[in-house]
Amino acid sequence: MPIKIASGLPAREILESERIFAIEKPEAEQQQIRPLKLVILNLMPKKIETETQLLRLISKSPLQVDIDFMKTSTHESTHVSADHLLKFYENFDAFKSNYYDGLVVTGAPVEQLDFAEVDYWNELTQILDWAQTHVFSTMYLCWGAMAGLNYRYGIRKVDFKEKLFGVFPQYLQDEYCFITNGFDEISLQPHSRVAGMNEDDIAKNKDLQVLTWGPQTGSGLIAARDFSEVFVLGHWEYGKYTLRDEYERDKAKGLTNVPFPANYFPHDDPTMEPLFSWRAHANLLWRNWLNWVYETTPYDLRAVPKLRAEKKLGTDRSIRHEPGAPRNDCFKPLESDGYGLIPNNVKS
């Protein structure tokens, strides 16, 4: 099913080259269905790259999705043209009276800062407060997830001495959860961050449940009890070459806290093509989330505040998930070579 985007959005040409069907708003409005209404708060410097990554995933749903783009007014983007922002983005003020099925809050390269030091922190918290009465479900990504977990649930941020960088295994915590429905027991998730969240804080918070967890990464996917908020601490939205480009960028800058990307290049050889090993689970997560929102959101989005006040928003679950691997043996994936697909002793 097509995604519904603004006329002339640069991502459309890329998506069409990948045989992804996107229709522009005049065509879509002739169809006799209510599309899901989604707004993306894009905090990433490279706006067009992030737009394309997210639209690629959203397009995998069999639903029509009407998408708006939001930017902050308290931070000036320097990696995208002012014309692009003017044409496709609006500040928060333009959205205050709107209601949405979903909000996506992207990551941002500011995890080394305390939250209050981020120049748009006050504006971001206003947007998150607004979402509590105007949005059915919010998907937070990487630093966006850290910010949401801290502001909404008081989870403390933990700074790393070395960047967590590469593709890491995540153990499935609940095979019957509809957000992770169809996930393998082990999924692979890209990570590129110099901070994480306090795992003890997460485990003690009865309003949160851990859906995937990894020995190197900690919690990778977390949800609120009613699934009105989903927190993705990795980068399932990344494209095949995003980690490679980040590695080359950081190496050119001479950064000393960035390791070689783990489990990404075959046999840790950067001259070889990286393996796109997380695409299926990325598509599945977004399809599951959008389908769940479609199945449970009210037809009239103006009912969202009342449902929240009555605690009838989404689907509550009584099962308590503790962080930890579902296996009870010593199996450790991806530790024999760059991918863990062959034993060390048969390398050529």
C-alpha cells in the first residue's frame, strides 16, 4: 500500500527506484479510506537521509499513511537547505491543534550532552507533553528514546567511554508480543551511540517492559505497558552503508573513542561489502507497530485525550518482562569472526 507524502519530496525519487509505491496527497485524497496520520520529528542533521530511511520502513505496511514532518524552532539545521525545511517542515506551533495516530522522534548526535544542555530540550519536552494528549502512540529512536525514557520515566542516562558501534545480537523477550510478533529468537540491531540507559532503572520501572535485550547493548527495544510509547535504542532504520559512512567520517575526524564496527564487515575486512543483516526485523517492527496502531486507534483521533484520561489507550499487558536472555545455556552468537557464521579454525 502506498505512503502519502508531500509533492516533490526528494525521497520519492529514491523510493520509486526501489519499486516502493508512494503517491502524492492530491491522488491519495481520492481514495475512500482514512489513512493513518503520522508526524515525524526529525532531529537528525541529514534530514533527507533520515526521511528516506524512515519512509522506506513505513512503506512496508499494507496501510496508507499520511506523513507530516516537524522540526524544532530552537535549533538551526546546517546539513540541509533552508528551502527544503521551508517546503516540507513545520515548527511545533503548526501542529498544536492536530491529532495523530503516531509520532516518531528520531535520534540526534547529542548523547554526550546532559539532556538540559541540548539547545532544544525545553521545546522537545513541550512536544512530548503535547503527544500525551494528541498522539495515540509514539516511536522513539536512539537518542530520542533516551530523551523519552528520561523525561517520561526518569530513567538515567549512562555515558560510555567508548562508542557502542556495530551490529549486535538482541535476544527476544516475548515471542507473543504483537510489537515483536514474528521476530526470531535472536535479531541483529545496529548501534551507534556513546551513551545508554541505566538498566537497573529500567528493570525497576513497572510501567516499562523490555522486548529485546543483548549482552553487549542491554535493552534494545522497550515499550510502555499500554504500548502508547515504544523506545528503540538502536538504529533498525539504518541503511546498508550508514555504519560504513559513519566509520569513515569518524576516522577522518581522528576520533579516538570509536572502535571498528562490530559484526558488520565480513571477517572485519572493510574492503568487503557489509552485510545488511537487520533489514527483515526492521521492516517487521515497523509493520507490526503501524498495524497495531491501525487496529487499536480510534477512528476519530479527537477521542485520544479522553481515552488517555480513562487509561483505555492501547492494550495493557499483565506480564512483567525482566531483562535477560531467553536461553539458559552459554550460547554466544557472533563471537567467532566478523559475523560468527564460521569457526575461526576454518578461515582461509
